[in-house]
Amino acid sequence: MSISNQNNNEALFQRASKAMPGGVSHEFRYFSPYPIYVTHAEGAYKWDANGRRFIDYKMGSGSQLLGHCHPDVVEAITDQAKQTPFTSDCHELEIQWAESVNALFPSADLTRFTASGTEATMLALRLGRAFSGRPRILRIDGHYHGWHDHVLKGISPGHDAPLSLGVPEEVSRLVTVVPADLTAVQVALEDEQVGTVIVEASGASYGSIPLPEGFLAGLRKYTSEVGSVLIFDEIITGFRWAPGGLQARDGIVPDLTTLSKILTGGLPGGAVAGRLEIMSLLDPRLKRDEFKPPVSHKGTFNGSPLVAAGAIAAMKHISGGEPQARADAMAKRLRSGLNGVLDRRGVPGVVYGDSSTFHIWFGNCNRTVSSLSPIEIRGLSDAVVNGLRSALLERGVDLMSYTSGVTSASHEEADIDYTLDAFDSAVVDLIEARVIVA
């Protein structure tokens, strides 16, 4: 590799820093001393501005279940672009797309599309408040539901405050945060002002902090008893845990479901799907009090025909469950092999995960994640987190966030085996640098 190529990512970051705050359009995309800049991707791989290929375990923040640039999705988007990318009108593709969602998700009588996952949770909370007639939201400590004001309180385990300036205290007062403990939930639901409960169906950060056994079933029971609206955030689990999400796999049906990522075939967009009597509040033909529709929701790019075309093409593969089974098998192989590396190198820690995810944790836990607190799980030092990420990037492997990742249907056994060798080498480097202890 030439010296000039080695600096392409750095040069792009220098340009970006003069054009965008911090040089990035998403705070998690920043990486010290500079991020990689991707030029193209295919299957399980992506290439950066230096021409280096990476085995990708970020996979579009979990959106690319089929792999990057699946030919059917690309063809559908290309064909639709030739007809019309967007006119801000109704079109048949959005109907077909909604019908697919409604057929797969047990909670989905009706579906309303949004332009992002954050917008989906924002709309779901508005619907919950409108239907219940109660202003307060109950959320679980450390769970992530986007970046809008109503979900920033409690976003980091153990921090019962918004981790951002600019969030009005009046908004935060309407949010109650409890740990993933059913007794705490029951106590919080005694507040008659709590009308909406939202939870990451996987547990915090797509399962990096797993939920206790029976927690979702208990949530369903207790919210039903007090008449609160239960929202499953399935923006990660939806279509990944099963074609109909975790709710279909485990048989626990919420009132509303928020979706994004795989929903769109990996394109921008999101949705809220749910019970008829709640979703009908969005119907512009209905009037309640002085409001018509009862719950207002707009959005220029909701249900974009370009996105719908790609999503429908992806659904034809996703709805049968084969891609999920393939991705799950690759993740299982990877988790087992990563644990094997830790054993072989004498490094205390554990690699765990559900479905097609994996999470790497360093420390003494006797291989029992349930023995750790959320703060401990998310408390790895920057030296460990950034050290592992950097060491793997040097070896052509990219994680999604923290020390976690996802697999796709396009990952092969050879990719997993290469990753295990890269991880083994990275662990040796971290031991020698005294970043982790063997």
C-alpha cells in the first residue's frame, strides 16, 4: 500500500471537519483519530478510501440482513428510480409494503410509515399518550429509542438524566425510568399518569444487556392490567429475530411496534404498526374533539416509492426465514469461536448474544452475563473498546458499535474463520499493551 493511499481517510476527514460539525453526520461515526470512509460494499464486505476490504459486522447498523447491494434490491431500486423516485403522492407500492408488514407481525393490524426509526418511536409515543389519555412514559434504563427529547432520559445505564443539552426539564419530568425489573415496573405503573411503556424487545443496545427471563411477558401482563399502551421497539429485532420479529418468535404481542432498518431493505425509513383501535387515531377521515385526524402525523418522505420498492424486493427473501437462519448460524459459529479464543489466551470474559448478534465483554463473570449489572456490561474502558476496534480494523474487520456486531445472510464460514484469527491476533496485541489482562 502506497503512502498516499494510507492518508486518504485522514484527508477526507480533514475536509469533512471543515464542512460538518466534528466532521460527521452521526456522532457514533466519529472514530479517533479519524473514521474510515467507505467507497462501496457488496455482500459481507466493504471497501474504504484506501482500497482496503473489511469483513463488515456493522452491516448498515444492522439494516443489511441480506448483505450489501443484494442484486434483487438493487434492481428494484434502479427500476423504480427510472419511473419516479418521489412525488409526494400515494402509490401502490406503499400498500403492498404495508400488507407485508401486517401479514408478518402479530401486533400489526395497520401500519404507518415514517422517515426514520427515531420518527417511529416519536409517533408511537404520541399514539400511546393519545390512546391512554395519560401523559407519562415509562421506559427501561439504558434502552435506546432514537435521539428525540422524549427518549433521552435514561438512555445510558445508571444515568437518570438526558445525556444532551437542549432537552427541556419539563419534557424529562414526563418520563419515568426503571431498571429491567418487574417489581420496579409494577410500582411505577401504580402512577395513574403512566399511560405508555416502551422497551427494546432485545434488551438494551440490541441485547448487549439481556432482559431477565419472563420480563417481556410480565410487561405485557402488567400493562394490560392497568390499561397502559405497550410499545415494542423492534427496530433491530424486527425481521432479524424472525420474519415477524421477536414478538412472533416468542409469542408476546405488544400494542404498538416500531420498525426500521431491515423493514426498508436497508434504506432510510421506519414504521409504526399496531392495533386497529390505536392506529385508527391517525385516520384523516376521523375527528375526535376538535382534531381531525385525532393524532397528527406528517412527513414528506414517509413511504417513499424508492424505499418501498427496495423493501418489497427484500421482503420476498426475508419473509420465508431462510436469511435469518443463515445469519443466526454464522453468529453462533462466531460466538463459539470468539469464546474459544478467550479460553485459549486465558483472558477472562464472555461472548454472548441472541439471533444474529454477538457481544464481547472482558472481565471476570464466570461466563454468566446475568451476574453483571448494566453499568458493568457497558462499563468497559475506552482503552479496551477503542483498542479492540482499532486492532480489528487493522486486520480488516469492522464491528458495529462498542464491542458488538451482527452477521448477515451473506457471511460465509471463511469470513468467520478469518475473523477468529484476526480476533486472536488482536487479543494478543491488547495483552502485550496491557489493555486487557490474561
